[in-house]
Amino acid sequence: MAMANQQQHQPCHGITEQAQVVVVMVPFPAQGHLNQLLQLSRLVLSYNIRVHYVGATTHNRQAKQRVHGWDPDAAASIHFHDIEIPPFHCPPPNPNAKIKFPSHLQPAFNASSHLTEPVSMLVRALSGKARKIVVIHDSLMGSVIQEARLLPNVESYIFHSVSAFNVSSHAWEQQGKNIIEDSELFPQDIPSLEGCFTADFADFFARQSNYQKFNTGCVYNTCKLVEGAYMDLLEKETAEEGIKHWALGPFNPVTIPERSEKKRFCLDWLDKHARNSVIYVSFGTTTTLDDEQIKELAIGLRESKQKFIWALRDADKGDVFSGEERSAELPEGYEDSVDGIGLVVRNWAPQLEILAHPATGGFMSHCGWNSCMESITMGVPIAAWPMHSDQPRNTVLITKILKIGVVVKEWELRDEIVTSKIVESAVKRLMASTEGDEMRRRAAEMGESVRGSVAEGGVSRMEMESFVAHITS
């Protein structure tokens, strides 16, 4: 794939009437964030608007290499700006940390401050050539665009990488309103933030939040068919300030292209199994389980007697291209003992393709929002096992509000091991029960609606067209 700095001065093919408006994406350096803004870049580009994607060299490379569900070569039309920042040292992930938040990545998060000057220079240069510059930045990157947004022809929009339910529930609480007041929208037992973040990250988050009042609007990777009530609430809360909110999701492709000749092994494995018979198990890129928990999970999956694909890997390192990775220990002879029933994948798994496969009937997930949206889009119900961050509240949305999932681990029990019996029970409940079948039916209906929403006249397509009209006016 051609590197961005070779592309920066090449014109984007087919860009005509809206070349006077340029979009600059500023993602946060963690996989779920990088991926969502790269997917949004693809969507914005389809409206013949130039898109510049700005990040540290290693994070841009990571985003491009892990593209799934669409042709990576399509990223060639996006102008990547690979910024060389000073080296940062991240320790390896700690599987025994009491709080599961990936604290080892904090040096990478802090290093993102080195992007402030290069982003300002880029936006300043672009602002001299284009009528309007639209900066879409991750909510955790507000400080990086603090100077850029002061230019007269620059507008900044916050991208919230989490659900509208998450954002609205926090906003509701911050205003001193009781969740019970709006029990139809917010269940009474919404988890607190306790245990969701480290103190260092909470401080980092608070500093970035100071810049949110300077934005022109907010965009979300969600669909009004899924979170319409929460989008309406957010819109109402900021109507007087003139801040608009757009549900532009799903960002991920809703149809998967034909498999290339280089078929991926796990997709070939899925081809051999019946419809809805396999549960996919993955806890994303920021979760590291300890050896005891891995053993209990392994035994529980085997004892459930259900087919499974398990993406077993540690959390991402600060630089995913350097250093060794820990190889998690499975019980001796485990992979032989599940031959034909389970497949353990230790490298990068094509998650969207797995979820889209007809054999996949369930997803055991940490409930990161990226994973939730991909699962919802593909109509797959979730066995929710939240680990940190926004995941406990996403679990509430998935299981209690949308009713397309079961809880594997309650957030109040986060310090306790999930035994093999609990795993076995949750898998059977989702994959081999009338209740699970009903969730699968609901998830399939929701998936069909969400996929339809991006077609002409669909609610998400209309939302995207509204946003494009707004930024190009």
C-alpha cells in the first residue's frame, strides 16, 4: 500500500464541486478509535470531499493494515499524514492489573500531544487554499486541535467513539438529574464509572473535556433506528447552544465483498458449520486476561458443547509492530480436545467478516462500541462481558434496552473470576435455548433494519446527506 506522504499532494480522483471543502480527521491512538474514523473517512470520501487523516506514523500504519470488510486499496484516496513524534515507551500489558483498563497505553495517549503543532500547521496550510476546513476529532483529542479551530474558516466537530446512550447518560448525571426521573430511557441500575478507568486516564479525559465546549457539532457511529431516543435527548440538551448531533453510523460496511483467493483460515473453518451454530469470542484490542481466567474460559467453552471461534490475544502494545507478544497458556492438549468444535486464533482475526458469516450465531464480547455496532449491523446477539471504559454501560444498552444479549459477568462482580460454569451457562443460554433464539431473531431484525438504513432514503443515508450538506454549505 502506498504510504500517505507519497500521496499528500496528489489530487483525489473524481473530486470536483466540493474540493473547496476539506475534511481533516484527528483520531485517538487506540484501535477502536483509529478504525472508526478511518471508516468514516471512507464514507465522507464517497461524497467527493477530500479527506486528510492525521496521526503518528505507527498508528496510521496500524489503522491501514487492520482494515477489514472493505478493500484496503480504497484507503489510497485518503491523504494520510504520517507524523513522526518523539519515541514513547509503553510497558507490556499487565494481565494481573486490578483495573482492566489498558494503563500500559497511557504513554502513547500522552504522546498524542506532540501532534498539536503538526496538526495546526496542516490546517493552517489547508485553510489558505480551501473555502472551509472541517476538522472531525476524537473527543479525546480536543487539545490537539485547540489552535487549529481558531482559524476563521475552520469548523470543528467532536467524534464520540461511544454510544449515544453512554454520552447521554453521563450528561444526564452531570446535570444532577436522577436516572430514575427518566426510567423509560435509563434503567435505575446503570453502572457507575468505578473501576472503568485508571486515575491517570481519568485526569487525561478531564483535560480533554475542557475543549469540548468549542465544537460546532457532534458525530456518532450509531444509527437512529438503534439509539434514536438518546440522539433526540442529546439534541434537546444542546438546542439552545446551536450544537447539532448526527448519527452517521454504521461506519463499517454493511455488505462484505467476495472473499479473495487468499481465503482466511477462520472463514474457511466457518464454511463447514451450520447456520447460527458458532459463537465468536473476542475481547477486543485493549483487554488482557490472566492465565487463570483464560483457563476457566477455555474449559467453559469446551464444556458448553457449542462450536466456537476464539480470538485469543493480549491487548495491543503501544506500538503493535515492535516487540514480542505474550502467548497465552491454554490447558495442555486443549486445542486437540476441541478439534472440529473450536478454533483458537492467535493473530488478527477478521472480525467483521466473521460476524457477517451465516454460521456465526453469537458473539462473546467486551462490548466495546466498535464491536457492538459491528455485531448489531450483522444481526448477531451478544454475550456481554464488560472489562472497562464505556463497556459496562454498553452492556446495559445491549442486554436491558435492546434485549439482544445476555450478561456473562455483572459489573459489580468485576473483581471476581468468571468460572468455567458461568461461561458454559452463558454460552448455552445464548446459543442453545429458546431465550437465545428469541434474541437472535430480534438481533437479525435489527441488523436488517440497520443495513437498510444506509440505502437511498434510509435514515442513516439521510443523516449522512444532512451532515454533508451542513459542512459544505
